[in-house]
Amino acid sequence: MTPIEEKAVTIIQKAFSQNATDIHIIPKSNYVLISFRVTNQLLPIQQVPIEEADRLITYLKYRAEMDIGERRRPQNGSFEVDIKGTKVGLRLSTLPSYFMESLVIRLLPQDSSHSFSRLSLFPKTTKILLSMVEKAQGLIILTGPTGSGKTTTLYSLLEHSTKYLNRNVITLEDPIEKSNEDFLQIQVNEKAGITYSTGLKAILRHDPDIIMVGEIRDAETAKIAIRAALTGHLVLSTMHAKNAKGGLYRLIEFGCNWHDLEQAIVAITAQRLVHLVCPYCKDYCHPLCPRFFKSRAVVYEILMKKALKEALLEMKGYSMKAAYPTLRKQILKGITLGFIKDKEYDRWVYDS
């Protein structure tokens, strides 16, 4: 390998060994800073000369089949590496800055599988989540910020559907984050004419039981997803929203018909990845702690059934107040039981 290839491999392996989720290559005036995101902290790792960083970014863009000559506009790409027998997907995103390009790499271990007993803090929530994918048709939307575990929840639900419910699952993703042989995965490729909207239309003709759309980003995708849910398919997708009600408001902003929402939506969830109290670590669990992955769990807010109908009526102007376990209530419950650190309330709860 060339020195720059060795440098790239060393950085990626070090990030993986420290359980980092992202690698940040951040340009400064006289140097470039490489940082790792570990849980919710961005930790500086090393400083690299500008010329060396430029070659490093060019090499990584080449591996991800990005345009190495284009530095004036944002680009996305991905490729896969093998780290000590573990396949790891790398999702790259470049952004032009004042000094030079900035690069962020998301690490996505392909072989990692999470059971729901480790995903959800409360067992009752696990049962509710699994019951949702037993529906024959409808739309299920997961909301939450980046890094809250939406993709992991989606894949866990899809794996359960194929292994235990014998459902035909087709996904449409941009990009494919985790390769899985249990279901058919389609990657968005706008250059080849495969957008979310055109891909969804094609999938509908491929006899799916469950369709997973990586993200509802625009009005056209939202309307096609709802149409698919109304015509006998179970559709799972994600959306960026503050909470479950916020997901409803975003669909209305996309121009979705209120009556279609009432007929199509099975559930809207919001989730947060919280840190649990670790008996070994005094503060947040250290990445090298043997309980590191067990020290995190997801708290869910689920809007469905009666509460969902009340929320829809509330949006229409009726004097209704939907009653359901909100994120605030769930996090407070975890703190009261001694499972969650007090800091998580200030980090994730935005309203009183």
C-alpha cells in the first residue's frame, strides 16, 4: 500500500476499535483536525498537514466512486472495508469550506445484529414495536435525530418480519447502510434514474409485503408512500421531526391529505438513544468499557391507535389532547427507576 492508503486504513481501524460512529476530517487555517465521534462527544485525535489531508480526502473520495475533481459542491458516496474479519460500511459526505473540503465518514458495521431486548429500555415497548409489523398494510414512520438508532430499529423490525413472519421485504435506501441477504435492497441512483419516487413505483410492481423507504424527504415520496400503504402494503420509513406529533405536521406540510393520513398511518414513533447508569464508569460509559454497548438503550415515544386518532383530530382543530407516553415521560420514568442518568433529561427533553 502507498503511505496515504496506510494512513486511511490506520485511521479507520482506530475509529472502529474505539467504537466511533463517525470520523470527522475538519480543515483549519494551518492544519487539518481528525476527530472521532464516540457516543455524543466529538473527540480530537490528531492534526494532519494540509497537503497530506488533501491527498487523504482525494483517496477516500476515489474509493467511494465520487468525483475527485469536484471540490466546489457537496458529494456523497460509500464503500465497504474489512476490519479484522468484520465488514464495515463507510458512508462519506464532503462539504466545501473556506479552507478546503471537509469530510465526514459514518461507520456502519455490517455484521452487527441487535436484539430488541438490548434496543428498547422497557420490555413493553418491544412488544408494541413487534406488533406493529404484524399489520398487513399501513404506514409506520420512525422519527429522531441523527444517531438515535432509527436505522438499527428499522433493520431489526425488517429482520423479524422476514425470519419470523415470512414476509417479502424490499428496501429503497440512499445509500444501503447495512447489506442483508434476508431482503431485497435497492439503492437510490439518481444518475441511473432511480430516485425515491421512481424506485417506489417500481417496487410496487414487484409483489412486496413490506416496503422500507430509507427516508421521506419530499412531498412526492411522502404521497407515494401513503398511496402504497393504502393499496395493501406495509410501509416503513424514517423522517426528521422533533417528536411523533411533529412527524404528522411534516406530512401535512408535504401536502398529504388529512383523510389519507387517517386511513394509512399505523404508528409514528420518536426515539432517543440514552446512556444508562454503568456500575464501572463514574460518568458516561467509556468506549473501552466492557459494558459499553450494553450501557445504551433506546427510549421510544409511540403514537398509535386512539392516541393517534386524537392527535389527528387535534391537528384538525378539535379540542382534543392526545394522551400517550411521550419521550419526556419515558425518560423521567427511566431516571426514577435508576436506569438513566439525570443528564439525559437535559440533553433530550426540549419542552416542559
